[in-house]
Amino acid sequence: MNLARPQWKMLQQRLPHLMTALIVIQPALDVLSFWLNAAGMGNALTLALRCALLVAVFLLGFALAEKRRRYLILAAVLVAFAACHAAAVLQADAMTLPSEGEATGLGALLSDLINYVRVAQIPVFTFCFITFLKRSGEAGLRAIKKGFLIALLLIAAVEVLSVLTGTDPHTYAAKDIGVLGWFYGTNAQSAILCILIPVSIMTVIQKSTRMLPQIALCVLGFGMLYLFGTRLAYAAIFATAVGLAFTLFVADREKRRSIVLLLVCAAVCLGGFFQSPMYENRSVMTLNAADKQERIDTLVAGSAAWAEAYGLEGETYERVRLLGAYHAYLSGLVEKYGIARVAELYDYTTDGALIADNRIEKQSYCILMLEDSPPLSRLFGLELGDMVYRDTNYDLENDFLGIYRLYGAVGALLLGGFFLYFIGLIGYALLKNAKKYYTTEAGAWGVALVMALLHAYATAGILRRPNASFYLSVVLAVIFFLVLLRRYDNSTKTPPDGDTGSTERMRAL
């Protein structure tokens, strides 16, 4: 394909606008998905739109790429792994008894395929945005930062409208705690905010010489994190404020007022700790934990009395003693795998913090399931439908563990290696010339990446959530651009305005 033709040159000139549009459309798709779910129509429409968008972006990236072999290699790896994963799923399905209660059939296989596409889109979007940045250079980077800022403002507007109209579903719906807005998925939305806010704040600090816009965006961004209500969102306030302040102190000490502003915002949020939605939610959880422990102690005492009355001893006594409490809080595990295996896995504990912990319960379910699965499942993963037993979803609340369980050791190594490459780029840049590469905007993108990876570690809200992983892909592409594509001005550490980067270096890559 001849990229010198006028229409391709025109497309290349419009790439920055396209990149901004791709980012800005994400909140709109999220809001549409929320209202479709609220109307009982499901998310089939938005899923189809996202898939169409993924295909269109991939084709455009492939068409604009100078070295398309890398796209072909990526496609080959994704298809080959999908085939291996499908073989593992079919082998495991052949061993599944209908009475075990897992989701089966064509619908389960389709759900598993959709889940795989959600993960596969991370490298696809990353490759495409790297290509877009190669073609558009600094104009493309400015377009991305503009898109992030607009997306944040749109999300803020949606949150305000939801509160004013009384339609905010709340971060913790059962407790009416936290401001979520018309968005579907608490952890995914938390990850999105934690990616958008540091980049947007630094963008305004860089571009605005007046303090009013900086104050307005800091109050808006930190206020959104404060009112969101999750621990990660609250922690992101301090990670963002301290991270950006440190970056400014190292790379641009002339921004003293901006540094003070960031630290003051963090101090105000810290001062409001006991009034925060996060603290309110944790207080409710603490009270619930005490009630659960009391109930567990009562159940254990009752079962122990019964076991003693029948003269039970040893392991039999221990299992019967725990049966009532374990069946009350771990019924799916006990019914499927038996009290003996579950009690052994939990080390015969009566600690309510462990027994009633949903995260530990889901991890335990997956451990036991993998023990009963064929070797191929350990390499290429389990079917998503296998995570459901008797209408209970045991899908892990940790993205990294979820990838390992659903896509096996090979899948975890592939995705882990992909992320490590970009982390390695950061390390390479800092070791090679920290003064050159550690710019104010680089620090902001670094904070965004750290917060994204923390969400992947602590939640299941980013790597398998296409609305959140899209932003992660953009962050990775920008890191690639900042390290390998941008041409820095030796005197300022910042590229001249309008510089599209080194053409020779881009072609070499």
C-alpha cells in the first residue's frame, strides 16, 4: 500500500484528531452500556461496538505500519494461543459431569471467547497507538493528552448529573456509599480515574501559566477520587499528588506553586480521612466482620458439641466441628469438593476474616479446580464458565491471578513478558540518562502506569475490562514513544513544539 498517496497523507494529518476521538468515545460507550444494562437489554450492543472499533483500529494500524510483519506476528501469537486455550477447554469439558453445575454449552464457549478478546485487545491497541504515534509524533501525543483531559471532564459531568438527578448507583450500591456515576463496573471505573487524573493534572500544569485552571482541575480530580470511596482511589490521591510534586521538584523546580498546590490537596484529603466515603465503607465492613465472626463461633461451637456427643475424634471431629460454619460461608466449595479438602486448604481455621473473605474463597475454588484439571489446563488455562458453580461466580478478584487461572502458565508468561518489556524501557531510559528522560510528563505517565498495575494486582477491574484496558494500552504506547521515538532538545529536555520526532529513528523501529 502506497502511503505517499494524497489520501494517506491526509489521513496521517488527521491522525491526532482520530486518536482524540478514540479516547473521548470511551466514556460515551460506558454510559451507553450502563443505561442498556439498567433497561435490562444487556451489553450486546456496546460489546459489538467495541469489537468493531477494535477491528477498525487494528486494520488502520496495520495499513499505516511501515513494518507490518510485527502485526502479523502478533496476530499469529494471539491465534495460536487461542487454539491452544480452546484445546485445553475442550479437554476439560470432556471431563466435566453435567451434575457439577458449571456453565456449559455454546453460550459458555462464546463467553470464554469474548473474555479472551478482552485480554487480547491490550497488545492490539498498544501496537496501533505506537504506530499512530510514529506517524503523528508530538501532535499525536498532544492529541492523546487532550483526549485524556476531555474524557475526565466528561466523566465528571456524568457524575454530577447522576447525583443531581438522584440516579447515581453509588460505588457500593448496597450501602449507598461513594459517587460512581452512570458507569458499569466499580473497579474498572476506579482504574480509569487513576489513569486519567495524573496525566490531566500534569497537562494543565504544563500548559497553564495561571493558577486558577490548575486549582480547578486539582480540586476536580482529587475530589472525584475522594468521593469515589474505594481504598485504591483514596490511595491514588497521595500517589498522584506526591508523585507529581516529586516529578516537578526534580524536573521543573520553577513550578513551586504547583508543587505546593498538589501537596495542599493531598493534605486536605488526608485531613478528611474520617469523613471520607472510603472510611465509612471500611467502618461498615468492620462491623459486619465482627457479626460474621460471632456467627462463625456459634456455628463451630454447635457443631463441636454435636461431634463430642457422638464421640468423634481426630480429623473426623475437626471436620464435623467446622462443617456448619464452612457450609454457611463456603457452601459452593464444600458441596463440590467436600469438607475434607476445603478444611485442609483453609488449615482448619475458624478465623472469620479468612472464612468470610470472598477473595480467598474464589482463590480457593480455583486452586481446587485446577488440582482436578488436566495438565493442558495448567498450561493454557480454564474456561470462564468453569468459574460459575450453582449460580455463584468464583471469578478471581485479582487480574494477575485471573490471567494465570484462565490462561495458564503460558498465557501469564506472555502477558507478563509484554508488560515487563515496557517496564524495562523505563528502567533503560532512567539508567541511560535520567536527566534527559525523566521529564514532567514522563513522571505523570509513570504514575498512571503504576496505578494501573496496582489495580491489576488488587482488583479484576482492568486487564479483562475493555473500557479500562484501553487506557492502559495508550499509556504503554506513550511510554514507548517517550523512550524510543521522541527526539529531545538537549538544552531543554523537551522536544521543540511541532517536532514530529526523528523520521530515521521511526523507520528503524
